[in-house]
Amino acid sequence: MDYQTQYHEYKALADAALNTYFTDTSVSYHRLLEAMHYSLAAGGKRLRPVLVLAFCAACGGDVRAALPVACAVEMVHTYSLIHDDLPAMDNDDLRRGKPTSHKAFGEGVAILAGDALLTEAFAVIAQVDDTERYTVRDYVRELAATGGSTMLIGGQILDLEGEHKQLSEPEVRAVYEGKTAALLTTALRFGAMSANATEAQLEAVTDFGYNLGLAFQVIDDILDLT
């Protein structure tokens, strides 16, 4: 199967799974769920969940069994986008061709929707089945480290503090490592872990994910400028 066909197949699986979350409109806090679903179901490339599924398959695993892992990763990514778009951060009005969360629901709801998506990601990842080599604890610990102060949030704060400054190459690399490479690497690792990858496979996947993340952010920044 060619790359494009495989990509769209995995993307369709991820979209279908993600669209099932936070759809209950009967609860008293339905406005929060609407905001969460709005951003989570907004589409986009779905690169991270697709990579989870692709690397699960590459390591001989069951792609459908890896869907909860893929959804949890995308919830963390979506939370980061909601907060990144806020007026105090990048102050963006549009995301994936639609009004950003704070434009559609207000800043307060957007902040809470991001908070809730991050929290729900752990509820989803905690339901993943153990394999011979990897347990739920491994997933939870890694997701927490990836989304925490040393990686995703750490990269964001470095990016925020570096605005309107001429950063050195090590400083730019530090931003890219935390802001982008960390979650992309975790997506690849989670896919491999879902397939009970060997230590050698996981090491190779980790190295590939790190370099993919750096390249992805370099290209993204060039596209922003051009």
C-alpha cells in the first residue's frame, strides 16, 4: 500500500475515534464538553495519532488496539494548541480554518477546555492494556514527562521568552526539542510500545522521532515566514 493511501486510512481511523469523545450535551457542564469536542474534532493533519498507528503497525502490532493511545496523544496536542492560541500567548484568531477556542467560546472556557483535555488524556491512557514489556505505568509516566515542564511546557516557555530575540542555535534547538520533538517522539514510542517493541526497536524509533520532530519544526517555521 502506498504512503498516501496508508496515511488517509490511519487518519480516518483516528478521526472516527476522536469524534466519539465529549459529545454528551445533556450534562450541566455541556458547554465545556462542546469546547473540548470543538477543538479535538477540528481536523488537521492528525500527524501524531497517525504516527502512533503507523509505528504500531511497523512493529507488528494491532493498529485498532493502539487507537486509545493515539487519541490520548492527540488530546495533549490539542490542549497545547488551545493554550498556545490564547491572547496571552500567540493570540491567534484561527486554527485549522476555524475560529480558535477562545474566539468561539471565550477565554475562560478555552482555558478550562485545554486543562480538561490534558487531564482526560491520562484517563484514556490509563485504560491501555499492558504488554509483555510495557505497563500502563510506563505510558502514564512518559506522557507526564512529555507534557511537563522539562519538555512540552518547557519548550513553550523558552519560545515565549525568545520572542523578538536573536536566539543562538542551541537555544533554538532547546525550543524545538521541547515544543515539538518531545510529543512527536512520544507518539512514535507509544506506537511501538503498543506493539510490544523490543528494546532495540524502541531505541531506533526514539532516535527517528527526535530527528523528525526537529525537522518538522524547522519546516513549520520556514512556512510561517514564507
